[in-house]
Amino acid sequence: SQQGEEDPQALSIQEGENATMNCSYKTSINNLQWYRQNSGRGLVHLILIRSNEREKHSGRLRVTLDTSKKSSSLLITASRAADTASYFCATDQAGTALIFGKGTTLSVSS
Amino acid sequence: DTAVSQTPKYLVTQMGNDKSIKCEQNLGHDTMYWYKQDSKKFLKIMFSYNNKELIINETVPNRFSPKSPDKAHLNLHINSLELGDSAVYFCASSHKTSGSRETQYFGPGTRLLVL
């Protein structure tokens, strides 16, 4: 089945730096969602961007969507150690369930 | 006041056994899901129920049988457990809107280890 692909697979940065993760997908979508998973926990919804939106902000998070390139990016500004987690994009493709990517593991060191 | 809860949190069992995982949501959502997350963190949908009715059934062995007694509960029963069933199983719920899938709320997961 088709799925989003996050890039990079792993990212290590220092506190205060920005972290950017990318997601690519294959077919047209209704919306694209980003989730965070802390180690040993369930997924937590971060942000949803609809196919007719190009950019969305939530606190230190900025998500962009380029439907012509079938890609999205998640930017976390001024990262903190507490941002250490795995980040997943999920695409809502008509007629199917949400399809999750394989995730980007972010490590923020102090 | 946990939104989506699952029991048990950990499950260690022998091959061939039958086990159940329970899920409850108190968010008033119409749609509930079961996902399987493998050791590489790949998350795959297994089942989706809307108002107690099965709407998504991915390619899952028929040893897995979901049951929804009411729209707030979706349980997963697994027969004849195999080593490859070892994974983390997540329950989730969402509002269902026509044509699109909205924010999903996940439970804490059930870590299943089959020996």
C-alpha cells in the first residue's frame, strides 16, 4: 500500500536549533497530518493541513504543504530536549485509512 | 480522564494461546481503529469501525477478530498467537466526517510479546 516517506530517518541537533523533517507521498490527498511519538508512548496529533492550504503554524511548529510536489515539511523552531521523539506524517487519501510514514527520529541534546 | 485507554499495557504469552486487548474511548467519537506498530516503528492500519460497523479490514490474518460492543469500545481478539504477532498494538478514535479522516487520538499501546 502507498505510504508517506519521511526524510531524514534520523536527525540529531542541539537545543535551540531548528529541526526540519520532510514527508513525500504518492497520490492526491484530502489532508496531511503530523504526529509525535515519545518513546514507549502512543502517537499525539500535532497539526493537520488540508489539501487547499499551503502553510500552517502551531506554536513552534510550522508545516508546509506542496501538493504539486506531493510533499510536506515540519519545522520545529528553537528545539528543546523535550522535543526528542519520533515524528510521523500521515496522509488521508480518499477511500483509505490514514497512511503513516516510517517516521523521523529526532534527538535534541542539551 | 484518559481519552483513549487500552488494557493490558503489556502482554507476554506463549505461541498458540488466544488473547484479547480492550480499548475504550470517552471522546464521543464515532470511529475507532486498531493499528499494529512493528519493531521498525512502521504503523499499519488493521481495522476501522464506524458506529459499531466494520468499515476497513486490511489484509490481516483471520486469527485477528475485532469486536465492537458499542461505539465507545473496540476490542481485539487474537487466536493461535504466532511469534510474528509480537508488536505494539494501538487503538485510536476520531470523528468521522464525510470524505476525510480527521485527527486521530491514540491510546498508550499494548506491547505484545509472543514467546
